[in-house]
Amino acid sequence: MTTNLPAALARTAEPQLTLRRFLALDAVVTGANALAYLAFSGPLGRFLGAGSGLLLGLGAFLAVYAGCVALLAARPRPPALGVRAVVDANLAWAAVSFVALALWLTPTTAGAVWTVLQALTVAGFALLQYGALRQRQDSSV
């Protein structure tokens, strides 16, 4: 049995809860990625073709970012400005990932695939969060 996770998370009549769920999922995935980069920067760096220093820096940044997104998700009604900031940051991350891959990263094949997959995942979070924010705004009119 397969489930569509975004659809399952969105399955609620309360747009507020949908938005908070998408923010929380983003925080969990980003936090897990941060922990992996921090704990395994050497082996992951070799596997992905990235320097361990780069992964440590990204891991630290992502840990802080995940914490901020988690705090936003924990709010009973996350402010629209904060949600828009997360959406914009996620879209920027995805765009920079593709630009970095094209212009200055020289990853392994696994690293190139990982870069594309994580960029698409982050862009997907942005779209889900934006859609949930719009749904919340539309339902409060």
C-alpha cells in the first residue's frame, strides 16, 4: 500500500493545520539533513564529492534554519510574513542548488543526483507551504 504523504498531511478541513503540518515536515526533513551533514561530513563528503567543511557549514546553517521553521510550525497561527520567508528561502535554496551544480560544484554522480533531489524536495515544500498559506487566507475571508 502506497500513500501520498503531502495529500495525507493535507487531509484536514482546517487550512491552519495543513500549513503547520507542511512547516513541521520541512523542519523534520531539514533537521535530519543537518544532523547527517554534521555527524557524517567526512564520509558523506567523499560519497557526494563535496568537501567536509562545506557539509559542516551547510549542516550548521540547516540546523538553525530547521529550528526556526519548527518554531514557526509550533505557533497556533504562523504569521504569513514568516511563512512567506520560509517559502522564499526554500525557493532560493532550490535555485542556488541548481546554479551551484551547473557552475561550481563538481560532485560525484551520487552527489549530482542528491543535489537535484534535495532541490526538488525543497521546492516542493515551498509550493505546498505557499498553497496552504493561500488556502488559509482564502478560508478566512
